[in-house]
Amino acid sequence: MTFRAKPVVKRSPRPSFENRDRRNFLLNVGFGLVVLAAVAILAIAVAVTYYNDHLVSVAQVDGQAISKDELRERSLVETWRLDEADRRIRTQTVASRLTQAQADAQAQIVSQQRQQIVAIALERLIDDRIQTKLAPAEGVA
């Protein structure tokens, strides 16, 4: 039977605690980089969402963009106008200035306009932009 000697294990010149410290340091740096990447991705997602919800243009008139915020604000104005029209119809009906048939017909018109509120708001925004451009040429201030 032959006898083989065990191979000699080379020891590193550093003590074992330095290897653990280095490993922990590298793990901490790696974890920190992952956290920074996650925060950066989250910030980008928030910025893109804000841009898409508020700053994207829904139309352009002579190079001037109409943003979603402007359309939303104009839709609120148009909704208020339709609510006011409903109140006027009810008031005139109670005061007997309108018959019930006339009130129903006008209420139906208001209801149809309420269903098309976004299209009406966009159309009026476009009209405002065009009128603003053409007004100085006609001498209107």
C-alpha cells in the first residue's frame, strides 16, 4: 500500500477577518447600488406618469399645444355651464315660464351635451386659440 501525504493548503497572507470585512463591504456596496437603481427607476416611472397625465398635448393649433390639464379645466367649466343650464330649466319650469314638454326637450339637449363634454371642451379650446390669433388682425383687443 502506498501512502500519500495530504497536500499542503496555502494560507492567504491576510487574516480571515479581512476577507469577511471585504465580503461584507462588497455586499453592502452591491445592496446600496441596487437600492439606488430601484429609486432611480421609481423616479423615472413617476416622471413619465406625470408627463402622460398632465403635459401630453391632446391637440395643436398653429403650433400651440393644448395639454390634458387645459382640457380637464375646460371640461370642468363646461360641466358647470351644463349644471347651470339644468338649474335654469328647473327654475323656469317651476315659475311656469316653460311647459313640461319644453323643459323635457331642453333637459334632453343638455343631457346629450353632457355625454359629449370632452369633445365640446376640446372644440371650444381650439376655437379660443384660433380667435385669439385672428383677433388682432380684425382690430379686436
